[in-house]
Amino acid sequence: VDNDTVTAVEFPSLETVGGDVSIVDNDTVTAVEFPSFETASGDVSIVNNNTVTTVEFPSLETAGGDVSIIDNDTVTAVEFPSLETASGDVSIVNNDTATAVQFPSLETVGGDVTVDDNDAAPIVVLNTAVVLTIGGDANLGDGTFDLVAPVDIGGQLNVRDGGRVKVNTELTAALINVDQGGNLGGDGEIDAPVENDGTVAPGNSPGKLTTGPFTQTAGGVLQIEIAGHEAETEYDVLHAMGDVVLAGTVQFEFLGDFEPMPGDEFAFLIGEGSLDFSAASFTFVGAPVDARFNVALAGNALTLTAVPEPSTLAMCLLGVGIALLRARRGVAFRRGNGPR
């Protein structure tokens, strides 16, 4: 603690500590290395070390208290490849240059998990193989989180400003809040109500995201990518296992060279309860300049349909009438162009 000239903190053979491990307020320390350290009965804290670049605990499996990596201005990597259990909170906060945060073996956190305010927006790995159980809340911001193994959260998942969370697995929580500036997506199944004030983008360009009841506020955005006619593989689908209240914006983005034709339908939102979209607005990115669309309920699905231009529709109807009158004369019509 508070060493002005120490440049390295190394304990090559230390395996067990009965209390806390604290590396705090060291102005010149550049490396923190505990290669053999396996168990801490208390907290592990790496806090406010202005020149530390790497924090590595390759063998640590159990922390009896909190794991805190906070306010280290020059840390680029936070790596705990063997950590399975933290009985308290795990906090990776305000490390300005961190680009990688690795907890691939994490199985149990007794309290909250908070990864936020890391300005370099690190790529974060919380778990890759087994079920991750979090006793409290998960607060995820300023980074990319690809959840690939099942996650069970006792409290809420809060996707904060700058957080990009891809759920490509099964996730259970009491509630999911997507704050303004947060982004929730993936191809997984979420067993929780979702309240969206940020952005929800189903799939992985494109795909399907399943949630519990879904509520989008006036500030929220639902992004739907469309690259073809096949649901889930060529266009995004949000499937809500409950009621849907949709305000804010639905943004449709047409990918590649795909151009919808009149009559094409895209059932992009399925609700297993009531579905209210009366306060929603719709925007289009990458659609043909003269394309027209209609959004309406079809059964339990909210469906986008490409429709002809009014002038084209009128000409087609006029053409049908003339064709019926002149059928005996064999007059042919081009699509939407009247008599040939």
C-alpha cells in the first residue's frame, strides 16, 4: 500500500491467504503477479495503482470476499483464468485503458457483478463453459459482453450506457433493464421481463431473440435487420413470451442488395400475450427510395408488409377493370403501367 518507488509486486510461491490481498495506491508499480496464488479467504483488491499495466492471477480459484479492480489508470488486461468462486462482489470499474477482462471459469458470485466505466470499452469474458450464478445484480456497461454459457442472475441485469450484451445462451433474471446507450442482442433465450430504454437488436445479423414480457419506452429502439424472406435466418425476430408494449422506434435496416417487393411480409415481433404498438414509430434504413410499407397485427405477430405505391395500385386496379371490359379483345398489361 502507498509505495512510491516499488515497480513490481511479485509473490511467485504464495498459494493461500487467510484474509485480504490488497494492492492499493502504488504510484510506480507496473506489474502485479501472483502465479501460484489459489485461495484468498477475504477480498482481493487492486485499486488506484497509477502505472500498473497488467493484473494477472492465473491460479486463483476462490475469493472468500470481493474481487475489486478499480481506478487503475493504465491497466490494459485483467485476467483471472481460473477463478471459479467469489463470495462477495466482482467489480471491474474505472480502469481507463483496459481492453480485455477475462473470467472464463467463473461459476459463482455471491453478490453483484459490475463491469462499467472502463473507457476503452473492453471485450469481457465472464464465463465460457459452465452455468454462471450471480446472487445479486449484473451491471454491465462500457464494453462488449458475449454470453455463451447459461447465466442465472438472482437480481437484475442492467445493461448500462456503452454496454453491448449479446445473449447467445439461456439467461434467467428477475428483470432486464436496457438503459439509454445500452444494447441487448443475440440469439439466446431470456427468461425475464425486458424493459428497453436503449436498443434491442435481436440475433447476430440476423437471428432470433426470445424474452419474457417486453416493454419499450419512448426512448427505446428495436432494431430489425432484413436480408431476405426467411424468418430468423434472413430477418430478425423478437419473440416475447408475454405481453408487449411497444413505444419508441422500430428501425428496419435492409442489408446487402435485398429489395422487398409488394406483398412481401416479415413477421418481426411475436407476442404470446397482448400486443400494443399504438405509441411506436417506424423508420427505414437501406430501403428503396420509393418503397412503401405497412405495419399491422396478423394473429399474434406484428408484421411489416411491402405495399405498392398508391399510383401503381390505382393503375393496377384500373388495368384490371379495363382488362375485364376488353377481355375479348386480348389486351395485355404491364405490371403497374396500364395498357401496353
